[in-house]
Amino acid sequence: MINWQNLAEKSWTTAHRKQWLVSLIAARRGVATWQLLPDYELSKLKGAWEMYAFIRTTHPVQARSLRKRYEYRRFYELFRLWRLHEFSAEECIEHLEFDGGIAGMVGQVEDVHGAPEWERRGQYIYKTVDKFVHVAYGAPEWFCDWASDTKELFERHGIK
């Protein structure tokens, strides 16, 4: 049987060790922290801690409980979305406690605070069709016409 709380605590500890190791290597090699990749574990851990600190300002006991229950990647994904949509600490707690895993939590936040799912998927389809309109080398004429008509339909209804 898997102890999820133990795994969550270990993820924070392991990431914290990685942070110190990366900091040591960066200091030894003279690498500025701004040169690190944005999706590097160090920046993810920093974002997770910022989300934790934000929740802790109004709900300290609950924040510690959540940190023990969920891994830092969940906090980071919520932080990334929180920077876009700026919701309250109470809403952060609700989103963290969502049962559907990290991907489910992200989808829930997007549905509540961002564009609905059909619009997000429509934007993806629009971008794909737009590529076919501009770069359809060797495609049959009917296909190019279809892509052009579909793109026009999306634009008419405000999806880009």
C-alpha cells in the first residue's frame, strides 16, 4: 500500500536538496541564476514555495496540512495558474484539494478562471488549421479549401 503523505513530503525534501545542489554548482561555475532554464526544478520549487507562502498568510494550519499531503509539483502548477488568473487563498485551497490529480486540477482552474474547455480546444484546432492554410505543400486543392473555410468560420465566431 502506498503512503501518499510520505511521498508528498519526500518530493518537497528531494526537491529542496536538488535546489541546494544546483545553487552550489551554479556558484562554483559562476552561472547566474537567470541563465537557468525557466522550467528547471529550481524555479518550480521556488514557485511552489511562493504558493505555499501565499496560502499560509491567511490559513497557516491548513497550508502546512496541504504541504504534507501534496507534492510540490501540484503547488507549482497552481502557482503558475494563480499568476495568470489571480484568485484568493480560499480558492487555492479548493483547487489543491481537487481529487483529479495535477492534470485534473489544472483543467478545473482553467474551466473556472479561464476559457471553457471547448474554446481552448477550438483555439488549438484553429492554430492547426492555420498552419495548413499557410504551409500545405503538396496538399490536394480540396484540403486547402477545407482548411481555408474552417479558418474563416473560426474567425467569424471570434476564435483565434
